Amino acid sequence: MKSTSDSCGTASFHVAIIMDGNGRWAAARGLPRVEGHRRGVAAVRRVVEAAPGLGIRTLTLYAFSADNWKRSTPEVGRLMGLFLAYLRREAPRLREEGVRLSVIGRRDRLPGGLPSAIGAAEALTARGGRLELRIAIDYSARGAILRAAAAAAAAEKTEFERRLAEAGGGPPDVDLLVRTGGEQRLSDFLLWESAYAELYFTPRMWPDFGPADLSEAVRAFRARERRFGGLLTPPRAGAIEGVAR
């Protein structure tokens, strides 16, 4: 599956971000981990506000992975409380700014009123056309692919992609995948959609990430050549044709 956007100037430019480093940011300052997560919410607002001006039309943020349930019960509870507060507080603002919110991942394991709050926020922002903001909660790319495969075991690729979207993944393809916090791995995030994504790793912790950092990531993306397995120019006579990407 090849991305439909070869540059960040097109309407389908999709940036995905693994928002890493909240806990380490707090620990380095002698603060409880939850304070790092709170500051991370502020970073989300900054990035969402900056994204449309950088040509980004779809922004997917990795908020809570399926593996994050392994964390302590108090920390998970605080994270879920922050998600709920974010949805209730930010949904009206997102609607005013023309941002359409959708949540990908499982909802059957989310506590309390979080699933209903997600549905309400999605309905409130459904008409947003300036930016599509996707937040991944209780998300696993492998899990989404397995659920899609189970639902469409013998189907054609187009049917599989539809099933994958229903399972919490699927299109649109990721053009640029950013990970903050210094780590350099995908952590089970958008594996199918990132098949041809450009990867950008930064040591900056997520709570410190802002519009200038996002702009720098987009600038780096613009400077790269995207070949999708092909060649931009014919090879020189006698040259051995190598595999791109």
C-alpha cells in the first residue's frame, strides 16, 4: 500500500507521533510521573494548534498502548482521568478550530465514562475539516491487524483494509512518523500504515515538544526523497540497480 501524499503540501499529509518521555521528564525534575503526563497534555494542545499551518491534514498521536496496562494501577488510573478531562475540556475548542477528533484502539477495556466521552467528543467535532486528529488509546497495531485478518480471512486487499480500519487501524497512510524522548523504535504503533513512512527521532521529551520542533520535523521530511521502492531518475549506464528503501 503506497501513500498518496509525496509531499507535505497535499491534502493527505499525515503525521504520526509517539509521545514519549513524560515520565522521564518528570523524574529528571524530581516530580511525580503524573506531572509529566499533565505537561504532556499541554504539548498536545500546542502541536494540534500548529499542525494545520504546517500543511498537516491528519495527525495521529499515540497516547496509550495496549502494553501500557502493565503499568501500576494508580498511574493507569491517573492517565485515564487525564484522557477523560482532555476530551471534556478540549472537544468544544477543537470544534471551534475545525478539528475532527477520532479515537482508534479498543474501547471495551476503557473504564468508567471514557467510552461515552469519546463518542460525545467525536460527534461534537464530526464536521471539522481543517485537521483530522486521531488519538490512539488502548492501541496495538498487531492487535488491529489480527482482528482485521480474522474478520476478512479470505477477502481481497480492499476488504482487508476496510476491516483494518474498523479494527482500529488502516488508512490513511503515515507520511512522517515522529518519536520524542530519544528512543528509536515503533512500539507497535501504526505498523501497517507506516510501511513507507519517513521516520524522525528526537531526544526532546514530549512535555517540551512544541511548534518549532514539529516544524523542524516537517522540514526534515521535505528534504527527503520518497521513492516507494522505485527510482526518481534512470540509473547510469552500466550501474547496478539497487533496492530503494
